[in-house]
Amino acid sequence: MKSQKNTHVTLQQVAEHAGVSRATASLVVRGSQNISETTREKVFNSMHELGYVYDRVAANLRSKSSTTVGLIIMELANPFYSELLIGIHQTLDQFGQTVILGTTFDSCTIQDRLLSTMLEHRVGGVILSAVPGTSGEAVERVRRWGIPIVLVNRILPGTQCDFVGIDNVAGGQLAVEYLIRQGHRRIAFLGGLAKLSSWQGRKQGYDNALRQAGLEIDHSLIIESPATRDCGIELIQRLLSIPNPPTAVFCYNDIMAIGAMMKMKEMGLTPGKDIAIVGFDDIPEAAIFTPKLTTVSSAIRLMGSHAAALLHARMENPDNEPQNIVLQPELIVRDSCSHSLSAMVPPLDKNLI
């Protein structure tokens, strides 16, 4: 007896029956040329067997929104994200795609709401700088809807997604090794939160450089905090008030470093002479502030460009294996740590990289 057709069969059910992703099934019903004949036949057979009825109105809505990409970041007040957005926009423009922007302010609740809203608006894909503590389920929910997602800057362990970021370990090590070559032995690591993958990487680079130089890691010189200008202002004052203060500070990001230098100048100190400061990211303000900030470049716009290109490729070929793009950092030497202490301290026992 022929099975009764169900006019309410979903495309997800068709995809599962055919053994493909929902995104692949969607490409088949939309007539994409990027699908093999074998896969196309499997999907059509499942559609026929299950009695799937193609919803042309919904398909038109999906087609219209497929040129829209959701971008979810922490905030635009941090120039890092402004630069990231520029890189994403410049690349998506080449593909005729536009961005719907949402900001989380590092709130999981806001992030979940933004993801739901973007799903409702049928975005063609999502670029996500994930809030610390984001569950893999939040990402999987997006993928179950057949919507590609690319993680940028922050890793989510256990997720099978495309990712673009910077080699934070190498960046932290570059910064601290430079300070050691300048003669510094007491080097603080200021700001950022340990729950962030980026903090963990930069802290690992900090540790690596000190250990390879035969220097002890003084945990009193490692201070966590939100990576804001105000925290940079507050924490540098605390660091300089302790007995035997550091002669150099590696800041989690440029925003904190600039805050720290602002406070130093207010205290009558000269960054780069009285204490060396190194940041991370190379935001535009780093080259404008006086003194100009020595920093580690995150290649922010390039990161955004790669994320956009990865997402576009995923939207075109949803069944490809996930890709990880890890950019290599570059140390940008400017004035905030130009004063060498090498003549004032004994030489190291080991050769530095």
C-alpha cells in the first residue's frame, strides 16, 4: 500500500532522510549548480518518498535574505571591533552581501536573543565573536537551521565550525621577548579575563618567554580585569604602588595600554622611559597617542576579511570540512618602550629567540 503523503514535511526531514545537511537540501530545491548529480538525485528521491511540497513563498524569502549576513560582536566602542567590521564589510561587498549587526556587551542572554532574531530574519550566515561561556548548543542550534556560522577571534572548544583568529601564544611571546631583550626582568601582564581563549593564549606566550629566558613568573604581576581603558587607568596605579614594581607592562590589549599611559602621564611619568608599555591589536589610536604605542598587530581587518570569505565559501559549499585560519602576529615597535635597560641589568644566561 502506498504511504500517505504528508504535506507538512519539512526540508529538515527531507535532509535527514537523504543523509545530507539541511543547507545542501536547500541548495538542491533552489537549483544550485554547486551540488553533485548523485546528491541532487538523493534529495529529490527523498522529497518524492516523503511527499515534500516546496513552499515557493518561503523559498523566495530565503533567497532574498541569503544575501544578508548576521554579525554578532561585543561592542563598537572598542576600536578592535570597528576595524573587524570594516574588514568584513569590504569583503562581503564584493559578494553582494550586506550585514545585520548585533552587539552583545559580553552577555550570553543578549547573544542568544540576537541569534534567535537573526534566525527569524533568515540570514544567509552568521559571523560570531562569541561571549565567554557560550555553549556549543547555541552554535549547534544555528547549524541545525542550516545556517552557516563562522567564529572569529574567540574559540569555542568542542564546536565544528570555521574559525579565524590570531596566534595569541606567538603574539604574547613576541611582546615579552622584546621587553626582555630591552633589559626588563620584572614584566607585568595586565588585564583581560582568564575565561577568554585569547587571554589564555597571550598568558601562555608571556609564560613561555619568561621561562625560556630563565626568569621566574611572579604571579603578583599578573592581574585580570575587563579589558577597558578605565581598568588600564586603575590597574597601572595599583601596579606602580607595590614594593619593587615592574619596569615593563604587557597589556592584554591596546585599549588598556592607552589607559595605563594616560594615568602614567597624569602621575608625571613618561611611558617608554619610566616604564615600558606594550599593547596588543594595533588599533589606529596606537599610532596616534603620544607616545606612540608599541604593540602586537592582530591584523584585524585581514581577520575580518578572512571571516567574511570563509562564510561566503560555506554558504556556497555547506558540506566542506571546517577550516581554521590562524594569522601570525607582528610586533610593531614604537615609542612606548624605546628606553633600553640593558646596560643596567646583568645579561641573561640563555640566548633569546
